Amino acid sequence: MKRTRNKQRVFTGMLFMAVLLPVFAAAQPGAGTVKAARHEFTIQQAVDYAKKNNVNVKNALLEVQYQEQVNKEVTSRAYPGINASLGTTYNPNVATQVIPNFISPATYQVLIDEGVKNGSGNPIQMPADFGMIAAQFGTKYSASAGISLSQLLFDGQVFVGLQARDATMRFARKNAEVTEEMIRTNIYKLYYQLVVSKTQVELLDANIDRLEKLLKDTRIIYDNGFTEKLDVDKLTVQLTNLQTEKNKVLNNISNGYYGLKVLLGMPVQDELVLVDQLTADQIRDGILEGSIYSYEDRKDYQYAQIGKELREFNIRRYKLSQIPTISLNGQYAKNAQRDKWNFLGKGDWFTISSVSLNMAIPIFNGFYTKSKIQQTKIQLRQAENQIEAMKLAIDSEVETAKNSYRSAISNMDYQKKNMELAEKVYQQTKKKYEVGTGSQTEINAAQVELKTAQNGYITALYDAVIARIDFLKATGKL
């Protein structure tokens, strides 16, 4: 009996393996005031609901939107940049500069040319040094208004960035698909675990009904003096243990539903009804027949391949950074100077315009680019090695899942037959007990064996479900 209870506890404890129980603490105190909705879901409807509401899936989809904006940022570098400017300046003290005296020599030269003489009657001579003069250039007020344009005509890194836009979007989308697959796998396992739990409860109810009838019959036999009070007490204890076990199972199932709601992104106060049924034939379903798989069917393999493609783009980006970049710049502006701030009135505005074509030629940057190219080549080789390792891991995962599935199906069939046989043994033992040719010990033993067989079947049924899901995931067909 103790061994049976331990097996039962092991199985019911499995309900917690796929979920984190602390999530129940996240329920808000006022959650009971929110009107609960009712959801009747098949497994596919549950998966579809999670795609829209699971927080990890939603964040992965937001990452796709984020990458779209990053791509627009890359694209913007290929478009012209246009800027307008408007400004005014006030100079309380106009800057003074000291310059050579260029006025006096011209004056002296005129006097010399005219033959003017000094006070002594001698011709005027050109002095050797005229000294310096202080002069102010500019006005107290100035204003300018203009527009400028810059266009990148060629940049190797921008060119590669434009080419890589499609790959980066596929990388982000594939990451979302990998996340969805992970959530889908967990939902499948927990969904069908809860479906299996219905069978467990049904078997417990059947055992309780049998024990209640047996207890009733034993009491009648006891009242007629054909059995001991001890036999009645033993059956009462067994019935109480079964009822307690059922309560524990129901509590674990309730917690399992909470965990499934968390995976789905569903409010915990909503009612969730699982529509799908599960039979041994559905689990068997011949999925091993013609079970040919391709690496390309795996989302994580596709994700790794796109990652490798991005590494190759990175190498090209650094290689093209070694060639010249060409840009075109243009400017058109108006400028005015005033002694008073009256730019909105009449006055001259002077035009400034320019067009320039520039080429930047990288010559030497301390081997920085060479180092970056080597780094990205190493990263590419690492990505290639990871892909080869992933192939080996996928092969191993598929074969392991195939073996586990075959073993689980075989064990499920064996445990089902064993349970059916234990049921027949119990019924025959019960008939012998009722006609007085069997003992209480025999029927107690038959009851224990039946319950053990039922627990074995429930465990085998769940193992087969998990093995099926693991095989479909391994072959990329879930």
C-alpha cells in the first residue's frame, strides 16, 4: 500500500514540472471583481490564444517591429539630409584687429608723385616704417538664413547594411517562431497532462464506488456475524485514503490549470475548459511510419542558418569599409549686416552658395579594420561549427525520441492490458468474497493490485503523450 501511494504521489507531482507555482502570487487582490470569461479550447485554439497573449511571444513579435525600425534607420543613411538654419548675432563690441598701416604709404606716394616739398623745401621722402593701425571689421548686428543638403553617394558599409535588411528581418521573425515553438511545446505537454488527469480522476471515482459498495456489503456480512469488525475498519481506512488522495489530485489539477493559464497569458479568474480527448489510438497514430526528417524543418536550425548569413554580411561590411566613400554637399544662404537690428525692413542681403564633392580615402587606421575582419571570420567559423554540432544534436534527439516513443507505446499497451487483467482479478475475487469462499485479505490484495495497475497505466499514458510530443518537436513537425 505504501509503495502504491508513493507511485501516486510521483505522478500527481508531475503536474508541477511544467509550470512555476509562484506565479499564483501574482494574482491581484481585486481580481475577483473582474467578470470572468469562459474558454473552451482545443489544443490548437489554446496555441492560437497563446500566440496573441503569451508575454514571451508578444515580446518576440515586438522585437520584429523593433528590427523594422532599425532597418529604416539604416535606409535613412542612403537618403539626402536637408537642414535649414536661421540665426542672428549681436556684437556689443565689434572685434578690433591690428594691421599694418597700408593707408599712409599711398598718401605719401601721391605727394611724391606730385613733387610736393616739405617745410625745408626738400622733396618729401617715403618713411621706412609707417607702424600699425587698429581697425574694426563688421557691424554690431548680423543675420543669416540658409539651407544645406548632404547626400552620401557611396559608402561600402551602408551598401552592405541595405543588402542585409531582408536577412535581419528574417532573423527577427525566426526568433519569434522559435519562441512560439517553445511555448507551443510546453502548452501541448501541460494540456494533455491535464487531459490525462481526467482519466486518473475517473479511475479514482471508480475505485471509491467499488470500495463504498464493498464496505456496504461487508457491514451487512458483519451484522450477520460472518466477518470481524476489523474487516469493516480496514475498508473504512482504505476508503478514507482514496478520498484524501482524490482531493490531492483535484488540487494538483487545479494548480495545473493555473499554470496552463499563465502559459496562455490568460487571466487566472477566467474559466478554462479543455475540449480535446485522448485515446491510446490517438497517441499511437503511426507517426513513426515514414518518419523522414530534414534539418530545415527545425526552427532553431533555420535560425542558426540566418545567423551565419548575417556573419557573412558582417565580413563584407568591414571589407568594404576599406574603399573610399563619396559624398555630395551643397549650401545656399543669405547674410546681412546692420548697425541696427532692422533685418525685417529694407536692406541688402548677400548670397552665399557652395557645392562640394568629397571623397574620403582610408589609408591607415592602425590595423583596426584588419582585426575586425579577422574577428568576424572567426565568428563565422564558430557559427559553422555550431551548425554542424546542431546537426549531430538533432540526429541524436530524433533517435532518442524515437526510441522513447516506441518504448512508451509498448509500455502503455502493456500497462493497459495489466490494468484490464487486474480488473478481472478483482471482480472474480469480489464474487468469491460475496459468496463466502474468499477472504478479506484476498480482496484487499486484489484492490491494491488493481490500484497499482491503474497508476501504472496513467503514468504510462502520460509518458506516451510526452514521448509523442518530444518526437514531433525533434523532427520539426509539432
